[in-house]
Amino acid sequence: MQLDNATIKRLKGIGHELKPVVMIGNNGVTPAITEEIDRALSDHELIKVKLPAGSKHERDLVCTELAVAAKAQLIHTIGRMALLLRQNPNANPKLSNLARHAE
């Protein structure tokens, strides 16, 4: 799914206020991490993930791996934070970050 610039800007604004839901340690992307990200995306649709320390190239590889494993879209990365999006048509409006920040 291709997002336009206005939508990406809006999603970044929502993501700025979020706290990281998942933090990836030195073990990298494990099945437990992938499962937790999948659950969080189903509930919240837009989540922030804290990445492990390392070079920018290593962090970019981890972000790509996460997005592919979770069937999500990588919206933005800055430093050790990544913003992932996977829309859920049946999301709970009380949990969904998109529904709670709807215009």
C-alpha cells in the first residue's frame, strides 16, 4: 500500500507521541519479538519499536526484517526508533492509535 506525503506526515505526528511498545535487545529479532510485534500491530495498528544498538546499516536491516515478518509498513526511522504500520479493519477503537488520533 502506497501512502501519500500528507498521510505519512500525519502518522509521524501520531508516532511522535507514542512510547515504544516493543524493545529489541542484543538477541535481535527472535520468534517471541515477532509474535509480540504482530500482536501489538493487531491491537494498536501504529507502533513504535526501539531497536538494538549498532550501525545505521544494521538497524535498517532489522527494520526491514521486522516489517517483512509482521507484514507491516515501515513509516519512519530515527535513531534507534522505528514506526511500523499495519492497518486492521476490525481494530478496537479504544486501543487503536489511528482511531484515537483520528481527525
